[in-house]
Amino acid sequence: MDAVAEQLWSHPRLREIYPEFLFQNHSVIRCSVPLMKAAAERCEKMLADEPVAEGMLTYFRKHIPEETGHDEWVLDDLETLGYKRADILRRIPSPSAAALAGAQYYWIRHVHPVALLGFIAVLEGTPPDVEFFEQTADRIGVPRRAFSNLLLHGKLDPQHRDDLDRTLDALPLTEEHHTLMGISAFQTVALLTRVASEALQ
Amino acid sequence: MANYDTLVAAGIIDKSNPPSQSDINTINGLNSGDVQGLINVFSAVGTTFLARNCDGAGGSVVPNPSRTIGIVF
């Protein structure tokens, strides 16, 4: 994933590729809040029998309002670049983005919602560097306003990453939970890499 | 001739200490005006000046310190 990240952000035609990257980005994070809601619903049903359910439910109930609307930031960035929201929302996302979200729905509904914490750990684990993306916007001649999603996450995600770490430390996780979170995290890395690579094609 | 080979021939890139493949791709993606501009700058001020005063001299893009792919939650 690091290699694709480097290839993307140092690409000589990044200015042309960036809108496509934003579309791929939106395809993934439009599912963030719905996935957390699905996981929270499962946790509610598991409260009587599953010791980790209560702590997870507390985490999701706090994090859902924090993440609500973040997909709109990406649409804002595309609008800044001249793309219409309605056109973006009408376009069919890639199968890779669908697979990334679909896998999480599978784990949440048919195995255990703790898998989603592995997904979140990947997506919030390396917050964007604000200075780097401000410089990138300037370098490719794009208004910084069109990087609002990355710049805002650069400021917010360090706190979100710490919140997740504290939640994970406090949960009575079993070895099976850790295994599932690991599988979910590595699957997320693989599919996220594929989604981002598609912006380069 | 690829830009990379041009800059090697001009003595700007040391073939025994090549840049990363990502940097080579970036170099080869430059237009001819940029390449000539690089050669002109190196000819005018020399590599010592650039090494002392230019951040990232020897590389073409500041690496992403957070390594984020940019698809963030």
C-alpha cells in the first residue's frame, strides 16, 4: 500500500488523476457511517451474551456522529474542481470498492462486528500529513480547498486513532477477536490498495 | 532518449547512486522544457550550491511522511 501511495502522490500527472482518486475515495467512505451503524445494530443484539459488545457499542455511538458527513467533504472537493455532485453519485463505483465494503458487511452480519475495528484501524491509522498535502495542492496547481477532505482528516484523525487505541485496550478481546480483526485489517489493506491503484489506470 | 538518460549524460544524475524508481518515473514524465531548465540551473550554480540550499535536492518530490494512501475514514 505504501508503494501505491508513493506512486499516487508523486505521479507527474497527479493534477489529472486527482479527481478520479476522489471518486474512488468517495466510493469507499460513503459506507463508513452505514457500516458502523450495521456493527452497532449487531452489538445491540449481542449485549446479553458477548462481553465486548457494550464497549464496542459505546465506541460506535460516539464515532458515528463524528464521522457523519465526511463523505460530503469529498463531494465538496470534487465540486471545487468543477464536478457535479449528482454526476458523481450517479456513477457506478468500482467492484473493488464494493468488495471492500461488502467484506465488512459479511464479517459484521455473519461472523462478528469486531472485524470492523480492523477496517477502521487501517483507514484511521495513518492520518494525512497536513503540510504534505498543502504542498501537494500547491505543487500541482489545485486550490487547497479541493484537498479539504485530506486536510480536515489530517487534523481530526490523530484523535480518532487514539480513541480507537483506547477502545481496543479496554475491550476484553479474545484471541479469536484479534485474529478476525487482523484478517479484516489485512483484507482492507489489500482492497484499499486495489481501489487506489484504479485511480492510476 | 528518456529524460533520465539525458540527465545522466549531463552529469546531473550519478548513475552509481540512482534515484528511486518512483523518482525516475517522475523525471521521465517531465516535459522537455523542465528538463532543459534543470540542466541550465545545474550548469549555472553547480551541485554544491543545490545540495546546500535546496530541500530535497537529488529527489524530485517530498515523500509523504504519513504514508497515507489518502482514503481516510
